[in-house]
Amino acid sequence: MELSDFLLSLTPFDTDELKDITSHFEEEFIPKNMRLIEQGQVCKKLYYIKKGMVRSYYLKEDGKEITQWFFNVGKFMSSVDSFFQQRPSLYYLETLEDSVVYSISKEKMDLLFSKYHKMEQLGRLASIEMLTKVVNKLNAIQFQSARERYEYMLAEFPDISHRVPLGYIASYLGMTSETLSRIRRG
């Protein structure tokens, strides 16, 4: 989905507003396995994914990677707390496929928020959508069986098992690779 179509799906911008807003974003090609941000860095950009898939993850003390989230086509992504609060990120962001994104800096985003009330509305709606997804994932991890968590993930990311290594999926779901394999077989 094009950035302009996504923006219009959330907020009714007029043609001139939309043209100005999209002019503040830069289209970028990012190859597979590229880190967009490292843990401890301040996230300088917010991204909209036109093509590809990205994951956020953190490293446990033993070096094990734990996937926090997957970001797919038609979604904004960033290390959100780092981007909006300009503090060091707790997470890494890494492309899982060759990706095409639209990026915007914090300064340009703040400019658009102050210039257009509708951008503040869009930010609120996008924040509510993300918060809802985070709460749903937290509820799934805390209250659902391993099979229910897997089904929840498939509803959220239908083609993920063909695009993402199973170890990443297992860590996202809070289970071992062996448990995930049993669920997929059964």
C-alpha cells in the first residue's frame, strides 16, 4: 500500500495537505538483514513499510535474541519509545526481507504535527492501533495456550511462516522452537 493511501485510510487529508505531508518522507531501499537501529542508539526515523518485513528484537544477557514484534507492509514502524522520546532504544530493528520504506525524521514529524491538526489525529489513531495490538499480544502471552498464541499470530500475520525463520516466530510467541514445531504438526 502506498503511503498516501495509508494516510487517507486513517484521516481525510485534502490533496494539498497530503502532497505536503508525503513530501517530508524519503523513499529508501533497505536490503535484507540490515539493522536500522541498534540497542542503545537513539532512533532518528519513523518508517512506513511499502514492501518487505522488519522485526524488532532485544538480546537477553545470555545473547539470545527475543523477537518483540514483526512489522509488515502497510504499517508504521520504529523503536517507538526511542523515536518519540529521543532516548536510547531497548531494541534492534532489522529487515527480514529486501524492503522499501518511507522514512521521516523526528523533526519533520514534529513539524507536520504542529502544522496540521489532522496529522495529530493520524498520530493518535496510529498510536491507538499499535497500543491495541500490544495489549492483545500481552494478553495472548499471559492468558492463552501455546496453540491459541500461534493462531493469534497467524490472524495478525497470515503468511509469516513462509517469510520468517521459525526461531524468530517461536521467540515472538514466547515458546521454544520445539513447542512451535509440535503445534504446526498438530
